[in-house]
Amino acid sequence: MIHKSGDWFFISTKNTSYVMRILDTGHVMHFSYGACIGHDAEGLEYIHDGFDVNVGCCTYYDEEHPRMFMNNLSMEYATVGKGDTREPAVDVRYSEGLSTLDPVYYEHRIFKGKDLGAVPCASADEDNVETLELVLKDKVVDLFIHLFYSSYEDEDVILRSTRIVNRTGSDVVLENVASLMLDFSDCNWELLSFDGAWARERNITRRKLHPGITVIDSKLGCSSNEHNSLVYLVRSDSGPDYGEVVATNLIYSGNHSERIDVGPFSKLRLVTGINPFGFSWTLADGESFTSPEAVVTYSSSGWNRASANFHSFIRKYIVRGKWRDRERPILINNWEATYFDFTEEKLMDLAARAKDLGIELFVLDDGWFGRRADDRSGLGDWVCNRKRLPGGLEGLGRRLHDMGLMFGIWVEPEMVNEDSELFEKHPDWRVSIPGRKPAVCRHQYVLDLSRKDVVDHLFSSLSSVFESGCVDYVKWDMNRTMSDYYSASGRSSGMGGFFHRYMLGLYSLLQRITERFPDILFEACAAGGNRFDLGMLCFMQQIWTSDNTDLHHRIGIQEGTLMGYPQSSMGAHVSASPGHQSLRKSSIESRFNVACWGAFGYELDLAKLCAEDLEAVRGQIRFYKKYRPVLQSGIFRKVVSSDDNLVFWASTLGKTTIVLEYQILNRPNTGVQDRLRLPFLNRSGVYRVEARRQIIRAEDLGDLSKAYGKTVSEEFSVTISGSLLCDYGLCLGPQFAGNGFCDGTRVLGDFGSRLYVVEEIG
Ligand code: DGJ
């Protein structure tokens, strides 16, 4: 709900309030963002310390306002040049290079639903969403700043974006336009960011904030595996279930930047949007520029609540199409099973084994097209290689459909190899600077999607592939980042517009393709998780999380990913042991227990599995199908563990909660029993807790196999009251280990795990 009362604006959701105030100078002050406050709360003005610092040489606004120090004022959208030297939200050059702006309240409107902008944006329904468009205008020139705020009542989410409208009579150049700026009246926050590189994406970094600017950003031309645009500000005493949290993300897939400035008066400012690095956008008189949208949520009860807010918002308002609410199929992907070394018969053999185990979708990965025999050639030529697939994609697709499997294929449309027909015909379509040798990555180059002819070509060549091949699913890969920034299309915005124009070209292609093929389930991918963001999720219902499927590394990767993105969007596969990325040996049951928290599949040669592992896989698929709605769409929570060696996750839907218990390293004879405490359950309920039956391979127990004497895990089924589970926790029993004398019932070992089904039965 949005309400204006005198000089105050209140944007409210179910549990939060965002408050702004128009000062007598016309400046819009950011007053507060936090727990819900009433519109008429008495003494509201006293919760903020204002801007009144009593020091000698601070620049003040004017002689009528001698105590108005812009550098200590909590602003709604800061500009340059009037005394606020903290990180600005907007930076513009007008009238021969001037940058000083002094925008004040001009007008506003409040309406149901929201405007749908040009770049991908969240959808809205009028019952749940209201929007405030707050227009500021510079005191001197006709430059207008439109600030949009949409309140998503049920999800406790506020969406922000900015539109700059130029009516100055001449060109202006935008050097920076933030989607969101948020001022806090103190700096006692810590930052959680989601960082890494290939094969170790989105691991959580927690850091204290000190005076100065901390920057989280991407300059790779995509949202990047180095730093996700998701950031959390958390109170130092906060955790999964307690403490204040403000979390933001961008609906954007290109270069982004999140700047956190702890200013001279210990206030904190967060500014997020398109990265000003490599950005410069010329607006002619009468033109406007709209930023990507930023999503922000607040929780007074820890990180789990904030991530749950994001999850429900994304499921409902970001993900689209027929697959939005459908259960995602269990897939087999041939990449780690065969790499480039496959024939149609080899694929059919893998498919037959998969079908027999209960798998639902067969995905043919890289290598089916053009001259592609390895990663040096073929990208750009989206025509089936009939030497490999004599019946073409349609032949293979038909055979798989006849078998009762869905059919999926891999493409990497944004790229080209020099060794390809496309490059021979259109060398100028690749991103490179005339007269310079472009940098290479995986022997490939980026196509210039800022050009309409390139986008048109890709639309028609991909359309023929998707039409011909009975295609049910597409994995859309992107395996390199940008270099040699240049577009031969010579747009008026010059190279400063290159990165963003590339994104607009990509989005227009995705828009056309997804409209043309509404039945296809799309999975984005970028050398694993190099483009895991809300922009891609507006078109593609799921994203490949990481090429690293090692169960232990996936604990960190998935835990970070789930802080911002729902389980249904997170591709997770069981692959071979030893793992191809880590060489780690692990049991297939434990690999499943970690992978089943997302859009799930297998990516290994099923012909190489022993009988015990095949039996395990059959059981896993039965389990996943039974609990798929809980695992894909339940409320995900990180569960606090009293022991750093143990990780617990939970996902709840209705009366069912699935819990993961994951042990890092086995420690003999600790004398402590592991304990599961689920503080979010219904205290007055009664629960049955059962462990999933797991196959135990004799080989994994070695000499202790005889002493254990079983090939399946010990049954574990207890009935316990909700209050005991919430407040005390359930002892999970001693672990089996040690000279064959220990009678412990649980077999975990290093990187071992169990799944529990917790059912409310009364
Ligand atoms: C990178 C992806 O992340 C992998 O899953 C696989 O599709 C390869 N590309 C194929 O080249």
C-alpha cells in the first residue's frame, strides 16, 4: 500500500514500511526502511537524527538553511555538486560538461499495478501491487528524475527503478544511473556478498564495513560468477533466524555495481544499478533512459525470512510462461557422460537406461551441430551434424519421444568460432576492434548482439532448430566474457553504450524466442553459473548453477545461491565419483542428498554404475518424485547447527518438511550426539521424523562392512512433539565407526549425509 500524508510518503507491505519526507526546500529525504509503522505514528519525526551536525566547515545548503548539511542528510536519490560527497545515485553531464544537479519534488502519482518497462522487469497484479512514481526536477535545468516504487504487499518486497527524462533542449550524457539508493541512519551493518569464479560460484562472504566505499561489481559483460548482484546488509548479531536484514538484487544480466559507502558521519549508503564502469549514455532532448529494476526486502527476523521473500516474489513475478508453476522434470544430461565423444546409438543407450530408472528428460549437450568435434569449431552454425545424428535432431527427438522421454538440446547462440561457416560469411559480426587482435576464450568470440541483423539472424536460425527437433527443453549456454569492447554498428551512444546495448539485444532475442516457443522449458547456463540473475530468470525458468557438481563444494555454492534464488530455478545434478572437478570420492546417496534441492538431474554415464548404485538411483528418483513439490517449491531455510562440522537445510510445504543433514568430516568418538532443532515448526503440533532409506555399499565401509552387516541404512522413525523439536532438538543417534565394536546406527563418514522427512501428523 502507498499513502501520502502531508509531506510524508509511506510505502507499506505486510511487515515493512519505507518512509520518505519532502523537506521545506523540496528535497526528498529518505526517512526509514524497516519494520511496519503506522501512517499516523506519533513522534515519527523523532526516530531520525536528521542532518544536523554541529561542526564548523561543513557545506550547508543555503543561508536560509544553515543547518542543512547535505553530506549528513539521508537522501532518496543523491546527486553531485551540492555538498553531498558520498557515493551519488546519478551522474549526468549537461550543458558543456556540468554535473551539478539539485533535484526537488515536482509531482507524483500513485496507481495500482506497475508500468512494464523495456528491459526485463517484474510482472505485477493489481490486487497485490501498488506503485508510486515520484518525479523530481532540477531547480535550474529541465532534467527530470522519475523514481518508481512498487510495493509487493504479500512478499514484503519493494521494487525500485529510475527514469531520467531530458527536456533541457540539448543532449545530456548519463555517466551513472542507479536503480536504487538506500541511506541508513547508522553503519552498524555487515555485508554478505556472493562471490567466486568458475566452479566456485556464489559462496557467501561476510565482512564488516568500515569508513569508505566497498564495491561489489561485474565488469565481465555479464552478471558474473565473480560477484552476484545479490547483496545482504545484516546486523552483526543476525543469523538465519534472528536479526535485521536488508537484501537487494537487480533484474539485470550485465555489468552491475553495488557500492556501500560508510560516510564521514557513520551513516551508510547503498547504491546499486548498472556499473558506471563502461557506461555512458547520450540522451537527446526529449529522450529518456530507464534503469533496470532493483528488488529490495527487509526482515526483522533473520536471513531465512529475506530469502523466502525473494523466493516467493521470483516464483510469482519474475519467472514466466507455462513452466512457471510446473514441476521441473528429472533430466539426464550427456555432457559429463560422453563430452564430445558420442554417436546416436551411444545416446540412445544412455537414454534407455535413464528411462528405465524413471528419468523424464534427455538433454543432448554440446557437439551436435556444424563442424563441432571439439571446442575449437562449429559455434555459430546451428545445423545438425548428420554424420553424428543420421536422422537429424528430428530423428533423435522422435526416438526419444517414442520411448516416453522429453527431448532437450544445448545451444550457445551468442558465440562464434573462427572455424565456422558463420564466421567465414560475417567476420564483422564478432565483437572485436578493427586493427586489433581480439582476446580469446575457449577458442571462441562473442557475437555483437547490439546489432539488429545479428539478433534477426539468431532468431531465424534458432527457430528452425527448435521447430525441427521436437524440442521440449533448451539449455542456453554462454561460455566467455567480453573483451575488445566495440560495436561496428556505430550507435550514437558510442562505446559507453556497448555493454548495455548488448544486453538489450540479448533480451530482445530472448523475448522473441520465448514468445515463439512458449512450451519449451529453458535453462540458462554460462560456463556453469556465470550469469545467474533475475534478468535471465525473466525468460528462462531455471539456471545451471555451476559446472562443479562436487557435493561438498555444492554445499557452499547452493547455500549462497538459495539466499537469493528459489530451489526451482537452481539446476543441480548427480555426477560421477571421483568428481570431474574435484576428484573427490563420495557415495551416490550423499551426492543425491545434496543435489535434490534444486531442478534435479543426473550427468554421468549410467552404464558405469554398479548394481548397488543403480538400486540407489531408483530409490532416489522415487523419493524425488514423491517430494518434488517440497524440494522445488517449499520454503527453504538454513537451519542453525551447533557444530561447524554439520550443515542442516530444510524445505517446508504444507505439513511436510524435508531436512538435509550433511557432515563434512567424520570425527571418531566425540561423545556428542548430533541434534536437529527446527525452530520454525508448529510448537503445538506432533511430528513423525523418518530418515530416507539409503543403500550402503559394502565397498564404502571396507573392512567394517561385515561388522555393520547391512546393505541399507538403519530405519529411523520417531514421533516427537513440535515444542521439543523447536526448542530442544532431536538426537539423531550415534554414528557407526571404529573397529567394528561401535553399535552406532548412522553411517555417514566423510561428506556423508542423510535426508529426513518431517511430517506433521497431529
Ligand atoms: C559449459 C556448461 O556449463 C557445461 O554444462 C556444458 O554445457 C559445456 N559448457 C558444453 O560446452
